[in-house]
Amino acid sequence: MQENLLSTREAALYLGVSEAFLERDRWVGARVQYIKIGSRAVRYRLQDLENYIQSCICKPTSYTDRK
């Protein structure tokens, strides 16, 4: 199974954030999972970007559970 790997620039475009956001994220603990290839190349899997998006979904503060 072959997966397409996205560069930092491509991942930033996909998420609608800056490249600097992803670079900072890697420094502070990587909420967005990434793959490091060799000593310098950083790549992102599409599924990891989708997982990050899902983890950012918030409920409205006025949400109440009705039965």
C-alpha cells in the first residue's frame, strides 16, 4: 500500500494554516503527527491531517444534552 506524503507547504495549504504553524507545532510537541525521513525531510500523511482536523472539533458552549 502506497500513501502519498505531503510536504510542510502542501500540508499547510491543506489545513489552511501557515508553514510556520506546522514548524512551531513540531517544536512544541506535534499535535499534528508527521514523518521524519532522513535527517531533514518532514512529511505528513493525509490521514494524520484528517485526524488532526477531527481532534479540533469543539462543541458549542451552550450545548445541552437533551433526552
